[in-house]
Amino acid sequence: MIGVVAKLAVADGKNAEFEEVAKDLMAKVKANEAGCLTYQLYKSKSDGQSYIFMEQYSSEDALKRHGQTDYFKAAGPKLGACLTGRPEVEYYDIVE
Amino acid sequence: MIGVVAKLAVADGKNAEFEEVAKDLMAKVKANEAGCLTYQLYKSKSDGQSYIFMEQYSSEDALKRHGQTDYFKAAGPKLGACLTGRPEVEYYDIVE
């Protein structure tokens, strides 16, 4: 299993727009990707402009397929337009 | 729902000991905490000494109960002895 934590810094005043695009993306991932076991947006309790996507995939292939979907590619620029910088994305291997 | 990402930097040579204690803790959390929906150790793909616990709780109460369990309190010093510094723990509210 692969874990991903993508940290996103949202610009002031862009929270609602960002969350709307992110929720639509979450719904599409959940509806279409059996290999994506977790894909959940969270907002920091200590910084209202800081968010993460918490993600778990069954395999490297599932992660690769996620990145190749049309809806993920379409959401990227829309999410990016709400951010103050590039997302910080960390990739992890499960320990079990 | 509450999300937690706890980042842990493990000292060189301490990986096996750290993982053993962490796996025992995971097993106890999964066996005893219905309100803890995710409690999974991951190792960074880019830094073999960097780990996270990826965590999801059904409520603030479930998170609080987790921290008060005897097994969590017992694991803390054992895990801490394997680290190069204090864990970096971030708390999040779900966006849905």
C-alpha cells in the first residue's frame, strides 16, 4: 500500500473556491477508483489556510492511474489557482 | 472526523526496533478503538529514516480516548527512544 500526504497552502479569500473544486475531485475519485482506499481533504486546526489531501492506494499502479485520470488533470489548474505556492507532496510505503 | 499526521525522524540503526514497537501499537489500536478509523505507519520513499502515522478519528472524543489508553502511554517512551527529536504532530478537521 502507498500513502500520500499532499500539503496545500490556500490564498486568503480562496478557501470556498478551493474546497468546492476539491470536494468535486474527491467525489470523482471515490466513484471511479477502487484502488484508491482513502482520498480525503483535511483543513489544519492551527492554520485555516493550510490543507492536506490524505491518500492511501492499494498499489503503485493505482496511484499512477489516479494521476492519469481526466478529472485529476482537470482539477490541477483549478486547485493551483487557489494556492500560494506549489503543493508539497510526500510519498510513503506502508509498514505492516 | 479528525485527521492526524504525526511525523517521526528515526535514528540510524533504530528502524527495526521502532517498527516493532509501532506495529504492536497499531495492532492494539485496531483491536480496541472503534472510533479510530485509520492508524497506519508509513515510511517515506525519499528518506528511509522518516516515518508518519496517518490517523483518522470519528470524533474529538475518540482522539482523546486514544491518547489516554495504557498501551499508547506505554509505547510513547519506547518510540521516543528511537527518534532523533520530538514528533511533529499536526491536527486537521475533515472537509466534506
